Amino acid sequence: MFDHKKLGRTGISVAPLCLGGNVFGWTADQEQSFAVLDAYAAAGGNFIDTADSYIYQFPGNQPGQSETIIAEWLSARGNRDDIVIATKVGDHPERKGLAPATIEAAVDDSLRRLGTDRIDLYYAHFDDESVSVEDVVTTFDGLVRAGKVRALGASNISPERLDAMLRFAHQEGLAGFQVLQPQYNLVSRDTYEGERRDIVQRDGLACVPYFALASGFLTGKYRPGRPVDNVRDMPGLAGGYADSERGTRVLAAMEEIAPAHGVQLATVALAWVAQQPTVVAPIASARVVEQVPALAALADLRLSDAELRSLDAASA
């Protein structure tokens, strides 16, 4: 069972694993999604990540379908007050960017699809540099003041813009970003380590990384020359790591560690992320309920200093 921890300075407590909702309605139908959500909640999980755009880019999908499935599950289980819902704005095909009017319309759309009166954590999904720092921060602050959003976060944003937004919010006494959601895992470290992590440490933000399993690569099912019938087995997603030298080294290092703990590779990969400075809860998704135990096992795995050094060296 998960013990909950503080999500930075938001005043919100969350499980040490955030369940990714990108697969809901895509590779997991409603029945599968409900089963995954039930298993996660039964393990003490309370932190679900989605977006208003999930996941329209793939044929047969509609933007907002993940939010809708989560809403149906919350209604069926009657547990809205027990769950921390994070969603995002900026990538919906009809609500692109971060113009003030776009954000204000998108948050109402998400509230309706989620069937709730507030969003616990609201992210800027992608930055929009056509909109001034002042307009972005002021608009998000307005959502907090209106009671539509409890806390704010940013995802795909440059260190320079993140720093500018944090400084402006502090200077003006406005609600600023308190959570950063970067891409971060054993085969993608420079997407967070460095300037972004320095800012997070300096300002006391919480890090909630996405692609913590590198789109499934770090489960070990993607190998050189071994085709996998999966939508993610393509260059740039999970299959893209299988042919890299770093990917091969990382899998080999995890295969040394996992048997000693009696866990799967996915659990080792998540534990490494979870034990990095500033990380509160890595995000991982499950397509079927059978995948949930390896994710939940994160709660019971503490890697030794020697194991962390081995993984650091392999992923360098």
C-alpha cells in the first residue's frame, strides 16, 4: 500500500506513483480502464494524470476521451474527494496554445468532461511563446482565485520561460507553478537534469516526471531485432530506445538488480526515478490490470546506493 507524501508546497498529498491516463480510451477500453483504476486505488493510489488532448493524435481517438472515462469511473465509485486529478491545457486541437481566452474556455471544458467543480492540479501542457509571461501567469492565477483550480503546474517549457514565470508570479503575489512535469527516465536524463532541476530545487517545486518507463521500453519488452506488435514500437517512442547503446546498458544493469529484489524491470526503473532529488511521484500508465502490480511495487522497493550508482553509470 502506498504511503502518501506532500506534493511540494501545494498542500496536496499524493501517492508516490501517479497513474497516467493517456491510455484510457486508446489502448485501454472503458472496462480495462476501470479495472486499472480500481487496482491502483486499491493499492492506495490517489493521483491520476490526464490531459484535455489525450489522445487525439492517433486514428480513432477523440480529444478529451481520457477525462471522460475518468469522470465515469469517479461517478461509478463515488470517490471524487479521495482522488487528486491532474489535467492539462494547451494541446487540444480546438484549444491550442495559452492565450487567456483559450485557457479560460479549456478549463471549463475539462471541468465539464471530468464531472467536477475543481481541478486539483492544472498544467500548461506545452508552452506558447506567442503569449507573454505576464498573460500566462495572470490567467492561471485567475483560475485559482475563481476556485476552479487548486494548484498549478507546467510541463513542456524551457528553463528560461519557467524561470521568468516563477519570478513574475512571486513579484506580483500571484499563484505560480508549483509542479513541473518533465520527461525524465533512465534513458532520458538531460530532459530534466541541469537547469530545470536547478530551478525546481531553488523554488521548492515538486517534480512529477512523465515517460518514467520511456513509453514502455524500461519494462524490457522492446529489444533489438525483436518486433513488438504495439503502437508505441516506433522511432521516437519505446522502440526507438531498443537500438541505442545507452538503452542496452540500462536494461543490462536493471537485469542485475531486479532478481535480487524479486521485482520486474519496470519496478526498478520507477524506483530509480522516484529516488532522484526533487521527484515526488513518477507517472506510469497501465493498459491492463495485470500491469498494475509492477507499478505498485514501487512502494516497497528502495534501491541501495550501490544500485543507484550502477544505474547512474549505465544511463550516463
